[in-house]
Amino acid sequence: MKILTIYKNSQVFKIALTIAIVVVCYIASMFYSQMEKLDSTVELIANSNETQIELEKLLSIISIYETSLRSFIITKEDSYIENRFLSRGKIEESIKKLKELTANNALRNKDIEQLEKIIDYRFKLFRQTYIIAKSKNSGPIDLNAKLLESSKVTEEMKSFVTEIIFSESRKTKFQNDNHQFELQDSLITAFLLVILSLLILLLSFQKMNVDIDELKKANDALNLLNESYNAAEKTAGFGHWMVNIETKKYTFSDNLFRLMGVEPKAFEPNIENSIPYIHPDDLEYVTKVHLDSLINHQSTSMIFRFLTPSGDIKYIMGVGSFTTNGKGDLIKIGVNYDITNQYKKTLELEESNKELKYINTELEAFNDIVSHDLQEPLRKIQMFISRLEEKELDLISRQGKEYFSKVRVAANRMQTLLIDLVNYSRTIKGDKVFVTTDLNVVLGEILQDLSSNIEEKKAEIQIGKLPTITAIPFQIKQLFINLISNSLKYSKEDTAPEISITSKNITDKEVREYKISNKDEYYKIVVTDNGIGFKQEYAEKIFLLFKRLETDSKYSGTGLGLAICSRIVDNHNGFIQVKGKPNVGAKFYIFIPKGDVI
């Protein structure tokens, strides 16, 4: 009765209604605030997911590029590295996007800048490895050292990226947990609003639908991330696994099952079920290294073999390192790479290297014979020829004198041939010490050395302003001596030789014709003469050993001079081209790198 009296009291009703309205407004403001937090949480989750996707994309591109470079090193097929600039462009796009995603996170933005520096250094190593692989003079020791350095940098980069990814994963999990808590709180608020007002209920229901849609989009993004990572693993030929040290629970990626030769989820992931797929000869070593690492928490790296159910043997590079998950549990993360093709190619390369060392040994023996054993009897022959010519020539018949003259010419030609062979051998086995070399000084010395030949031919030689390069001094001097001597030797009888040596810019046509990646990295030096020239169809043969295009006896030569030129330019990581026209002359184009020769 008392309650009814109070209810009927208009003043009390108004007060109660006012209180109810205030409560409704307060609850509504609370609900609105909660929804704003949900929106912010979803945005953070999406941003973190996009960051992880871009990081995984970077790892995939680097792995594909590294595989292509190793394939090129093994096969020498340029097709493997045709798209290397396209890959670099994709990496720059990913870095730009990562900077945008982490613009509001100073610490993470600093990590991305550090990652960019690591990637720039990795591409520098790519280029250095590529130059060594292209060079015919760099040995396997240089290449292996550079590959080892590259692998170390790649592992550091992958470890660095993995730490960022797991940091983002932990942040995503935290935001997901916070998201769930806020969602539960909003449901309670919505229930109160249902009791107080149908309007608030409708508005809350609508807002919840919006939140559910955003949550679904976030879940779809996570699924897409998983699918993208699985596709990347399949494309790059690697699989990953994880083990929680606390729970002893293993997780295998789909492609790791495929590397073992079975379908994804073919068995429960753990080390016991993996044993049948590890080669029996490697089993003890693999299990010992892995189990020891779970105790001492040391990173692992090893090469072993998978034996698939079909009997195929796959060579695997396995690496593993430790980190902590969002719960603070210590976990080991491993990545297994299929290196079967690379491993087999490496074995073939080692066999080829053994054969090459044997050939080099024979070449050194041959060089010693040419330099010493053959020179001594030849000098004696020339000495006796000289004595006969001084004292006995008048006693020989006219036909005998002709024979004697041919013997002298043949002996001199033999001596020239032996000297050229020694010079060619020096370009292959000589010390390759690169120093700063002013070509203007070198050409000045050469003109003095060849002054008698130049005066005899009445030749006119013009030297333009030439650059200073990093070179092997005695080889670069031999290069221009051979080219000038070649122009003097093959000059026209009735015309004084005109020879010019100039430095010119590389044209766009030459970039396309000679497939030059960056014309700013090379000097172009042109040696032009007005000699007898040659047909352009013989341009490729002119640099071959013992290949003489002119067989007329009045043009002396061994066919080694231009072969030595080609070898010297190749020793400097450059290349040489020639163009000629019969009775017009020839132009030799020398392309030498501007930077230090690696």
C-alpha cells in the first residue's frame, strides 16, 4: 500500500523517471564507449595482421631470390636471375607499406628501418656473389666464403623478422583477448539496456551486428594470412615446425608433411612419429642434436636426409632457434629447406673442381716447360744460326741460303710463340693484385716502349683523356701493347697507320646490344685504327686461341695476342667487343668496371 502510494505520487514518479533517464543515458554512454574501444581493437588487430603478412612476403621474396641465385651459381643459367630487379621492387613496396603500418609505433618503425638496412646489405651480398659467380677467375673458395657470409646474413635477417612476427603475434593475441573481454562487457550492458529501454536494445543489437561483421573480417584476414604463408612455404620449398618446451606439444606446417612425402596432417606431429621419415644413417645424429638443444636451449643447424615412403631421398637443411610465446612459454621454432637439387649440384661442382685442379697442375707444368725447357734449346738453335750466318753463309749454295733463311724465320717465330704462350699463361695464373692505375700514365710508357715500331711504320697515335681505374698494372699494360701492336702489324702497305685511343660514354644501343645492367658502372675505352680490317662475321673468332684471320705470310703473328687481350679484360670483370670492315679498319670496345674489382 505504501509502495503504491509512492508510485502514484507524481513528484516521486518524476524523480524516478529522471533517475531512470539518467541511468539509461549513463548506460548508453558506457555502451558507446565500449563500442569505440572494440573498433580501436579491431583496427589494431588488422594492422598487426597486415604487418605480419608483409613480413612473411619479404621472407618469401628473399628466399626465392636466394634460391634463384644459388641455381644460377650452379647452372650458370641467366634465366634464374632475370627478374632480380622486379623482386627488389616488390621488396621496396613491402618496406614502404610496413613503414606506413608502423608509423604510429616508434619502436616497431625503428625495427623496420633496421630490417631495411639488413635487406640492403643482403642485396649487396647478392650482387657481390653474382659478380664472383660470373667471373671465370674467382675460385670456389671466394664463392663459398661469400655464400657462407650471405647465408649468415640471411639467417640473421630471418631471425630478426621472426622475432618481429612473433612480437606482432603476441600483440594480436593480447588484442584478441582484450577484444573478447570488451565484447562480453558490451553484452552485459546490452542486457541492461534491454530491461531499461527497447530503443537502447535495438541500437545495441545493431551495433553488435556491426562488431560481429568486423570480427568476422578480422578472422577472415587471419585465415588469409595462414593460407598465404602455406602457399609461400610450398613455393619456396620449405616447411616449419614448433615445439612448446613446457607442454612438449609439436606443430608441423602442411608443407613439412609434404617434404616427408605424405599428405598434410597424415600423423600427429611429434618426434616419435617423424622418426620413420628420417634416413636411418642420419637418425641418431638428428635426434641427438635436437634433444640436446631442448635441454641447453642452443640454436641448431644441420643437413640431413628425409626418406619418403616412395623411397625418394631428400636432402634437408634444418635450422632452429628459441623464443617465447604470448604466454611466456619457451618454444623452439625450426625451418626445414629442401636442398636436394643444390646438394647434388654441389657434389658435381666438387668433382669438377677436383678435375680443374688437376688441369691447373698440368697447365703449371706446361708453363714451366715453355718458360724453361723449350726456351733453352731454342736459344741454342738461334745462337748456332747466328754463328753460321756470320762465318759460313758464303759457303752455302743459293738454295741452301733459302733453306737457311726459312730455318731462321721458323726459329724466331717459335720464340715469339713461346713468349706469347707464357704471357697468356700469366694472365690465367698470375697474381691478381688490383691497384689504382692511371691509364694516361700507362699509355705514355707504352708509346716509349713501342717508339721504334711506331717510327718504322710512321704511325700517328692520338691519345684522349683516359680514366683512372682499379686494375692489374702489368696486365692492363700488356692489353694496350697488344692492341697497338696489332694495329701496327695489320696496317695497309700504302697508308700510314692512324690509331686513336679514347674514353667515350656508353650508348643506349650498346646497353641493349651487350645486355649491360647499369651503364654507369663501366668505363668504355675505344681503340680505333685504319688498317686492313676484317669481315664482321669473324668478330667472335678473333679472340680465340691460335686463330689468325689473315694467313698472308707478310703478316706475322701467333694468334695469341688478341686472346691475351680478351683474357685480361675478363680478369678485370669486364668484356671486349670488336667491329671491323675490310680495308677500312677496326674498332675495339673495352668495357671496364668503374668500382673496385671484387
